[in-house]
Amino acid sequence: MVALTREERIRRVLEHHNQGMGTREISKLLHMSFSDIGKILKDADKEKESEQQRTRQELLSSKAYKLFSDGITPEEVAIALNLRQPQVTELYTDHWKLKGLYMLEQIYGQIKDDIGCFVNMYRLAKAAGMNVQHVNRLFAIANDHLPSVQYTYEICKREVEDLEAEKRNSARIYQEINDKILSMR
């Protein structure tokens, strides 16, 4: 009998096993020990299981991407597919990449848990009717002149308070003069 390469022996063991032969028959036919055959079959089972796991993961990924595309939230996807948060987060960021939202994925990678602050800033800017140029200008002012802006703001605030007090005082004086005029008549 010609000596077989390792790969050829593995291939033959698997062929004979798939044809329904038992370990004893394969051992006699290929002149191999039971333990060598068992190891080959065990490794083949592990590889087959690993391939099935990859297939299941690919199927889950496809389902998750479809749900995300349909506008389903990550929490709802986690519930629907019985996944844990880290796996859903990974699938969601992969979905962003697939959709061409690279910048969003990069920004999220940098801010992660602080995303609520950024969303809040966005909402405040929108509510104030600010566009991107306004926000950029605001940050430029804040970065370059924040102490002087704060100082000017405090001065203006005090001036407004003084003017309001003066207005109230003037209204009171006006009322007193009016009352005196009425009493003189």
C-alpha cells in the first residue's frame, strides 16, 4: 500500500465515515489507530459546528440589517432576535458602515456614552432656529472670547435689571403725580 499524505488520510476517513462505515472498519481499511480516526472525526465535527455557527451568525446579521433598514430600534432588534446589547451595538454600527454613514460611526466611536449631550445640543440649536453656521460661529466665539463674552453678558444683564428698576420707579412716580393731579382737582 502506498503511503498517504495527512490530507489524503483525513479525506479518506471522512469519505468512509460519510458512507456509513464505523471506526473499526475504517481502521482496518486504512491501517489507522482508533484514536487517530477519532481525532479526525472530532476535528471535522468541530469544523462543521463552527461553520454552522458562522452561518447562524450571518443569518442573524442579515435579519438585523433588514430590521434596522426598516427603522426598527436597536432595542427592538435585540428583543426580536434575542441578542445581547454588545452584539446589537456591533451590528448597528456595521449597519451604519453599510449605509455609508462612516462619519456617524466614527463620531459614535469617539463620544459613545456622551451621545445624549450631543443630541441635546442639537435639539437646543434647532429649537433656537440655529443652523450649522450659527453653531460654528457660536463655538468660535466661545473658544476665542468666552471670558469677555461672559463679562459683557453680566454687564448687560445688570444694565437690563437697572433699566427695569428705573422703569418701575418711573411708573410709580408717574402714578404718584397722576394721583396728586386727581386729588388737586
